[in-house]
Amino acid sequence: MKVLVVGVGALGTEVIKTLVLLGVKDICLVDCDRIEMSNLSRQMFFRHDHIGLFKAETAATVLQKTWPWLRIEYRNSPVEELAVSFFEQFTIVVCSVDSVKTRRWLNSLIVGDLRKPLIEGGTEGLLGHARLIDSASACVECTIDFYPQTRQLPCGQYYQEEGANEPMASVCTTNAIIGAIMAKMLLDHSGSFVLYNGTEAVFMDSLKIDKRKDCFVCSYGNFTA
Ligand SMILES: [Zn+2]
């Protein structure tokens, strides 16, 4: 199994850590951001002397030193700038970005064009969700109304969408819980939509959400994995 993780932030580092501990050995990390002081309190791979370095490259270096048997690669570029052929080598893709715009772009490519499964998750404060998108489940576009600060535009126009790239607040407990669920979904291929709410007590629910019959991303063809 060769896994691509897009987004090496607070949620992504939790997913990566759990995947490695569960025995996944072949991983590629993509993130164009550099490490800032504010990242250090919630991203376990990064130290003070990493400030200013790329997140993907630094996380890959730390992982390789800690677990020398890993086959780990990285790309320090925006995921949208990578060639389509790059994505074809992966068994499954994990989306742990904090941008709705990038999430929609990745869903369109991985689910719509390449017909591969996508693990998608997000957190906002004490709220979070995780799901595996495969041939039987609703994709990001089917459920676009679930996301904050976005509005639906016709296919191909959301690259110019304004206000859809706002960063979401990060709480380490929420990221740890959602990251662990995303890693578990990757290994056992469980396809439900998991919602987490930690605002008053811990509440979690698992939903089956139908695909939209007119979805321009997922309503046709078959998956390859
Ligand atoms: Zn869809």
C-alpha cells in the first residue's frame, strides 16, 4: 500500500503518526507551508530550530530518522501544481488540509478523474469529521453544504472562489481523535461519515450519506481500488 498524505499540519501529523505506528511503510507527504512558531504546540514532529523550514520535508526527515525502514517521500509544493501522473502511483490518498478550496480540488482529481478512494477529514475547534470516499459513498461535492465559508460554483470555477480558504481553529484533542479515525478508515476501509462533537461531552455518530445522483464528480463510472 502506497499512501499519499496531503496536508502536514496539526491534523495531518496525527494521521501520519498513527499510520506509521499501524505499520504503513510507504508514504509521501505534500505540503507547501513552512513551520511557524504557532505550529509547535500542536504538531509533534516540529521543534524550535525547524521554524522556517518546509513542513513536508521536515516531517519526512524526522520520520526517516525515527523509523529508518520507512519509504518516505515528500513534495514541498502546492498539491495543485503536481502532475496528474504523480497521483496515479498511490493506492489511496489522505486529505488533511484546512482549506475547503484545496479539498474540493483534490476530491475532483482523486475521486472524479482517477476514481481512487480518498480519506477526508477536518476539524474546527472541538468539532470534527472523518470519512472514506469510495464508489459507494458521497463525495465532497455531494456534501458541500456541510462545509463552512463556501458556496457552490459550477464545475471548474472554484479555483477562483473567494472566502473559501479561511484557516480553521485547531485543538489538539480534536486533531488526535479525528486523525486516529482517518488512519483506521484507511486500514479497514470503513466507509461511513463520522461526526465528532466535543463541546459539552464527547459525542460521536456514524452516518451513511447517499451520493447525489447529479453530482458532477462522483455520479458516474467505477473506482479502481
Ligand atoms: Zn459526489
